[in-house]
Amino acid sequence: METPKPQRVAPRKPAWLKRRLPSGPVYGTVCRTLGAKGLHTVCQEARCPNQWECFSRQTATFLILGARCTRNCRFCAVEPGPPVPYDPGEAERVADAAAAMGLTYVVVTSVTRDDLPDGGADAFVHTVGALRRRLPGVRVEILVPDFAGDPEAWGRVVAAAPDVLNHNLETVPRLYPGVRPGADFERSLALLADARRQAPGLATKSGLMLGLGETAPEIEATLVRLRGVDCRMLTLGQYLQPTPAHLPVERFVTPEEFAAWGRRGRELGFAHVASGPLVRSSYHARELFEEAPL
């Protein structure tokens, strides 16, 4: 009789990742505002552990170009599937919602849209423009996909003059085939490098998830590569498995180790570093941007 193979047991979630889920009238108001405008947030679609806190603080990361992604990354809770047609009115609705929420710092991201000729670049351009018109003086941070490696597409996005351009590497190069099929580490670095060359005053930002099986030397080498393209802002957070169908957590990184990586990031020359178990790309984005001059 064949001996059954042992099943891998996921590590138990540690105490430092357990948190209360605040809510209240502000949380409800944000949900209603987003629903009334027919808008999505990455907070909800990606099952971010901080969404209750952020909504209660009257902030959110707008997710444009629908809620279905043309890729199927093994770490991401955003659903893959047939994308919706591009809605040219979405940009104005994002601006209206930001105004209704009283935002002075707005973060915008999107699903990956490999089906569109420009990868969705024009949607970012229109959204940044709509926010500038509707909210003079607003700060705009965009978290962009790789636009299928099209420099012309990401060049138009850079020319729209966001305050921060974020593009996450997500993990170390060795793990890309299993974690980010369809993405390419060097392509993502090229996007960040080109953004700095085209707009030397633009703040570029990137981030990694830890706990996917990467080693300390791999993390170090990846941070060095990021600084090599003059990336100024860095986020490091714990990978959390969103569903049983996604990649398992290989280990839970301690708060002390996150603090050590934060110190190392500053030693390497990152101007702004957020490193902790619950840190995500857009978590306290305004505070990270404003904490020190770039």
C-alpha cells in the first residue's frame, strides 16, 4: 500500500499579526461613498489587513480599471478573470470620491491589464489629471503595473507628474517564476530606472513581501539593486496567504527582524523606509512621503 505523503502544515499566525478591526461611522461613510461612485479599492479586493483602520481614518487606495486582473500571481487576492471594458468616466468618479472624502493625499493603483494596448497607462494619466483639476494642491501617489514592459506607456504616466510613482518588485528574483508568473524582475527595475531618468524630481517607491522563502542575502541583494536605480522609498511587509489556493507562508518574520531590515534600508540610502509585519505599499503613504525631504 502506498504511504500517504505528509501534508505541509502552515505556521500558526503569531500574536503580532492579530489586531482589532476598528469600524464606526467614518468607516461606513467611506464604504457608502465608494459604492455610490461604483469604485473599487485595493484594500477590499486584495483583502488588506489594514482596510478597517484605513477606512476609519477616511483614506483608501483607489483601484482603477476594474477588479479583475489579466494575470494570476500566486500571492495576490485580486481575482483573475475577464476584464471589464475601459470606462473613460472612471477618472472623474475617483476625483469626485476623493473630494467627498476630503482627501489631500490620494493613492491610485490598478489591476494589470495586458489586454489593453497601453496596459492601462492612459487610465492613470486621466485619473491624475482629474484629481489635479478637482483638488488643486492634492498629492497623488500611483502604484502601477509594468505595462507589459512598454517604455512609451510608462513614459506617459511619468509625464502626468504624480508626486510618487510606486512599482513593487514584490519578491527576490529567484522566486519570480512561482510568485509572479508573467512578470519580470529586470523589467520592473527598468521601469523604476526610466522614471528617475525622465523625471529626476519624481519620488520612486517599491516594496517587497517577506516570508515567501527568500534568504537574507537575497533580500540584501535586491535592496542594493533598488538603490542602484535610485529608488527613494521602500516598504517591507509580511506576506499573508489570502486563501488556501494561494502560496503558503514559509515563515513569519519577527518585528525585530523587520526593524533590522528597516535600519539596513536607511544605511543603503533609502530616504523613506516603512518596515513591519503589517506594512503594505500604501499603508500610511502620506506619512511616509512627508516624514523627510527627498
